[in-house]
Amino acid sequence: MKIIYSFIFSFLTLILNISAYAEKYVIISDVDDTIKITAVMAGTKLFAENSMQSNAFFAMPLLFKNFSDNNTTSAREIFYVTGAKGPLAYPANHFLQVNKFPTQTSLPSQANSNKLNIQNSIHGVVGIIEKIPSVIHNHNHNVPQEEIDPYFPVGTGSSYLNHKINDMILNGKVAAIKKIMDSDPEIYAILMGDNGQLDPDVYLKISSMYPNRTVTFMHHIYAGPDKNIINYSTSDSRKRYEIYKNQIPYFTTADLAIQFYKMGFISRDNVTEILDQSIKALDHTLVTNSKEAEELENTQKLFYAPWMHGCSGFLNTSEWERIVLNQLNNDDELLDKITKIHSEIVSYPGCKAGGN
């Protein structure tokens, strides 16, 4: 474990040095469970309910706006990628618009951003749907049924279908991101995803294709095989909910903002605003006037819920200290703010060390 800690510290230092010379920064972000509260892997009912809503994790739109606005020394662009195709990507597009995420770019591919080619997309979706009945209803009963692929929650009883969908999503995202990276050799990409499905594998491929041009942040929203640690895979394959050792976990927008600040993507004023808003959202007694209370009520979204069982593995381990606190050794003010946020969240049932 000490070797992994040392690697992460060295990796972060290397990233700081490399990214300082980038001419153009781009964020390439997944949507569901990364910036949008979806709970894809938490259960069918909760997933369906959240999919129809447009709730962003607290202060995430502000972080993206801060990144976009800090363009005085380098160009900035933001791309949003999702495994949904065509009309199925509408909820993600609606989510971005409702929450006023910067959406100045589009991504014409398997992974969509803020524009849809309806005719071609419908044709593609129909093509997929036409194949499903033969897979679901025409099983060869002489062939043992494999376990359903854990990374895609389709209740069909067919691992064949799930693997095909996984391959389509993974290859589609990789191809889409490759188009962005190949469009400009000066691009330095900030890759954002979550550990629920295929993002770690997608970004591992992209990072290997474009060495020294990416940094990867992974929303550690689900607990891995050991719920009390960050589960890093040291090989080219991973178990469910693991991430790879060169991918940096985050749990809230607040600790992600600190990483952005230390890498020069946003200003200190930006990160201070996000931390201050987060503290007030967690402790309403600090809200000083009715207008501020009303604004906070309208924007307050999830910091922690029981389905976010990756909380304990990050916030209650030395990873929190190494990845977040050690970035603020000489900044007592920011250190105090993030510590308050941390203390409040880890007091919730299910996020305590060794909790449920």
C-alpha cells in the first residue's frame, strides 16, 4: 500500500509539472454518476427515478464554469460524453441545459454531447432494439447461462447482450474522445468519470494512447471489493468498482475543486467560493440571510446518500490525507474549510469508518 501512496504522490507532482505547459485544456466528462445524480448501479427503481430528474452534484456546474472562465493563459473547452445514443441521450442534454453547464462544444459520435442527429440516432437505436428479442427469448437451453455482466444493469438474463452493449459503449466513448485528442496536438485533457461502469477502462485506454496529455479523475461513488479502502487495480483488468492506480478519486465537488486549484485549472478564489457554499449547504446555521437561504435551497444537491457507499473507502482512509489534505500543507484557511466539510459528511450513518 505504501508503494501505491508513493506512486500517487509522484504522479500528482508529475501532472502538475506537465499540465503547466499546456496550450489548451479540455474537460472530457461523463454525465451519469459523475456530474449528474443518477445512481446507475444502486437499483432499478432509484436509477429510473433519478434518470428522469436533472439534479447535479452540489456546486459541479460552478466548478465547470470556473474552469471555462479561467482562460486567460490557455484555451478552454468542455465535452460531455455518455454511453446513451441518439434520443436516449436527451436526459443528459436536458440536464446540462437546466443546470447551465458550459456547453459550447458538441460531440458527433456514439457518445453524445449537446446536439442530436435525430434521424441517424433513431435508426441506430432501432437496430439495437431489433436484436434484443432474439437474444432474450431464443436461448439455447443446452448452453449453461453465464452470469449477467455486472457493469451494465440490464435485467435480460443474457450475458451476451450485456457484453455487446458494454463493447459498444466502451468503443464508442474511446472513438469519440480520440477524435477530440487528435483534433489538436496541444490539448491537455482532464478526463472525468465514475467507478460505476466502464469509465476506468475507457480512460485507461485514452491515457495509454496519449501519454503525458491526460489526467483522470474518478468519482469514487461506489465501494469496491474492500469497502474501507480505495480499490486500485494493479493489472490491465479490474474487479467491479475498482479504478486504476493512475486515476485520482474524488467524492465531492469540494475535494475535486482543490485538485483543480492545485493543478492550475481554477483560481484560489474559485475554490474558496465552492468550499464556502459547500459548508453552508451542509450546515444551515451558517446561512445569514433569507435570500442566501433561498438560493441555497434551490441549488443544494447531494453530498452523501446511503447508495453512495464509496464514501467510507475514500474519506476515512489515508488516501484522503494524501490526495486532498497534503495539497494544502501551506494554506491553513483552505485546510480548515475542507476539514469542516469532511467532518460533516463522515458523521453520516454509512459513511463512518467501518460503517454500514
